[in-house]
Amino acid sequence: MSNITTLFDNDTNTKVKALEAQLTDKLHNINLYHEIIESNIFKRLKSIHFLGAIDYLYKNKKRHTRYEHTLSVARLALRYSELTNLKYDDEKYLVCAALLHDIGHGPLSHSMEPSFKKLFKLSHHIAGMKIISGTSPLGKEIFSILNKYNINLDKLIELLDGKSNEKYAFALDNPINIDTIDGIVRSYTYLFSARNKNKGLSSIPNIYDILEATVDIKKQKYLDIFWKLKDTVYAKLINDEMHIYADNYSQKYVLHEKSIRIEDFYLSEKEFKNKYQLLFDNLNSLSKIKEGETSLNLRYIKRSYKVNSNNNVYNISEYASKYIHTKVEERFIITQENKPKQKTLNMG
């Protein structure tokens, strides 16, 4: 069992491991969840890297997958169900949504997705809806499991679309949700090092403390720490110049590779790599790509996350007043001399 949350807090290591083991057992002891996890469509996520092209720039670190991330989000869904005393009839929808929220991801995760969307109007969300509804090229396996256990597909899809009126939908659609909690802490491990001299970065709460703070507002100090951590992840990882470049190159490859077909989105990453080896060879040697480029104009959305320390939150509905999210469109200009220039564009 992979555990990323206890790298940073040795004092709670045993407690968190025990909780994760308990939640993992429950996922496999309930037939509905177990059958989804054991399906071939779900296991395909083992071959989809979590950060896509960025993963290929970290040769000496563990690469995470959408499979690991999804199981962690499902454990958080179970824990949220316990904390809020959900009945099984509600819990099963939240956990199924957690297990299926990333089921439609294609090779290289988000890195290539914008180009598939541009060429074929296909995103991981649309692909996921096709899997759930039984109209996907990957087959009807998930559809059949959901029908076997009388899961209302419309109700599940509303939850995944952020349109559900159910109280427990909060776990998935609030600013600090179960998907984001695992995603940010997991992303942070790409930056984390045991030799990291910044002790403030190497000591963060585990994901279950953060989750509990979304239920118990008195523990909002964990939300403050998480929000600052999210800003660090975006500033130092997601918005890193070379990482933006890797994503841009992947999207450019899809747009210009004439043999790309819509069916390629449904391949595992291993299958996609076998078919388009050049893309992966170049991701492993980005410096050589840069030498061959005359110029690049890379547009991206720079996101910042700040805590408004003047505001104390007394109700979860007040999150937006304390946890501020801003975004501007920026552009990296790489000239023939390969000297990056950064320009901020006003998004209004």
C-alpha cells in the first residue's frame, strides 16, 4: 500500500497507516467498490502517470499514477462518510464518484488532453461519462457493475458534474475537496526531499487531518497550511518553466502527428508509448528539443492561492472569503538564444 501522507509527520505515522489500512480493507470488503477496483478499466489507471509529461522529467523520484491517486481519493470519501455519519445508500454514491472521477484519463494525463479536446472534442471527463454510461470503446465493464448494484447513473453523473444537491456532494465540489487534497499533497512529493532545508515545507499535516478540518471548522489551521501548500505546488511545480514546456510539447506533438486518432486517447500509457516512442524520447531529453526550436510562445494560466489572515471562517460556506484563488494568463517567450521572458496578460 502506497502512503504519501506520513512522509512529513513521523509522530502520526502509525496512526495514519492504521487508518489507511482500515479504509483500504473496507474498499475491498464491499463488493461494489471491490469490483470497480478489480475491473480492467480501473486497472488501466496504473499505466497513466499522475502528472503526465512532468513525470518523465523526474527520473530519480517515484512516479505516481492516477490509480494510486484514485484509491487515495476513495479512502478519503470513505473517511468523510464516517465523519459525517453517512448511511450506506449515500456513501456508495460518494465512493463510486471518487473511484470514477478520473476513470477517463488518457495517456500523459492532463498534458495532452487540451489537444485531444481541440481535435476530437474529447476530455477525460467526457471519456469518463462514456465509460459510466457503457458507450466507451473500452467496453461496458463499469456500466455493468454499476447496474448490477442498482446505482442510479443520472445521480452519479450529477455528482461528478458538480450539479448534485446532495449534502455530501460538498466533499467533491468545495474548494478544498477530496480530489484536491490528495492531488496537492501527492504533487508536493515531487518537490519534497529528506534533505530539504526548509523545515516549513517538510512538515505538513496528513491528508486525513486536512479532510477532518473540512468537517470541523475549529481545525481550520490545517486548511490554512493546505492552502499555502497548494500555492507552493503551483509556484514551484505546475508553473515551472520546464514543466510548462513539457506539457506544451506534448500538446504540440498531438496536434502535428498525422497518425493520431481519437482511439489513441483510450490507450494505456504503455500502449501509447509503444506507438509514439518519439514523444517519450524527446520528453526524456528536453534540452535537445530546445536546441532545435527557433522560438516558442507558451501561454499558460498562472494560479495563486493566498490565505486572507484577516478572515476567520465560522461556517464552511465562507471558505471563499478566506481562501483566495487568483489566476492570470501568462506567456513564456523562448527566443533563439533560449532566454525565457515572462509576460503577464490581463484576464480581466
